Amino acid sequence: MSEEGILQMFAYLLPAVVTGAVAFYFFRLHTKNEEGRRRFLLHKDSQTNTLPIRLQAYERMALFLERIAIPSLVVRIAPKSSDKNEYENLLIKSIENEFEHNLSQQIYMTDECWNIIKAAKSATIQMIRKAALSETDSADKLREDVLTETMDKASPSGTALAFVKKEIGELW
């Protein structure tokens, strides 16, 4: 084959190679777009199915936070006797039971939100324990002290509830 024959063959092959490369590029781009579209549709379908469940989990945790707020807690749970230690344990047990009842909701929430809810629960228990350390001699007096202790401070459950509401707002 002569040099002229090689150039002629190259002239015939060049458009075929360029056309093949362009076709490959567009095929790859189309495949990538289709994969992205399928992923989007799958995500959209899963959002449609899981969003109501997630909202229900946030609702339950909002209810939990409202129920463990000190004013709500001491109004709802009256002392059964005059023993302050018994009343302290009753309040803490009520918080723990509420929390354990809602433990499964953590799988529908972000870790940050769940940790804030746990911190609110712990802070509320600490407030009750701190009030119980006073020289109080009866359950009714402890009830007053717990309320007085929390009057001037921001409620841990209120702070956590604000975070839950913010996170729900981000779901939309």
C-alpha cells in the first residue's frame, strides 16, 4: 500500500471514528440522564410513602416533649402520697415510660433531632432531681419547688420542640 492509499483509507475512517465517538458520548449521556431520572422517580415514590410516617413520628415526639414539660407533667401526675422521694421517682418513671414508648420513632428522624430530644429528656429529669435535693419535706412542696425551679428558665422540652418544628419545616 502506498502512502496515498493510507491517506485515502484514513480519510474514509476518520468520519466513521468521529461519528462513533460522538454517538458513544451521546449514548453515555442519555444513559446517565435515564439513570438519574429513574433515581429521582424512585426517591419521589419513597418520599410519598415515607413522608406521612416521618410526620407521624415527629408528631409523636412533639407530644412526648409537651407531656414531659414540667408544668404539664406536675399537673398531670399528682402525688400518690406525701413522700417526696416517691413523687420524684413517679415523675421520673413517667418520663422514662413515655420515652420508651416512643423509642422506635428515632428511625424516622435525623440523629441530631433525636439527640436533642434525648438531651431534653435528661435535662428535665435533672431539673426534677435538683429540686428534690432541696430541704423539701413533702410531695406537694416538691411539686411547688419543681414548678418554681423551672419558671425562670427556658424549658428543655420547649427548646427541643422548636428544633423539631424547624426540622419538619425543612421536609417541605
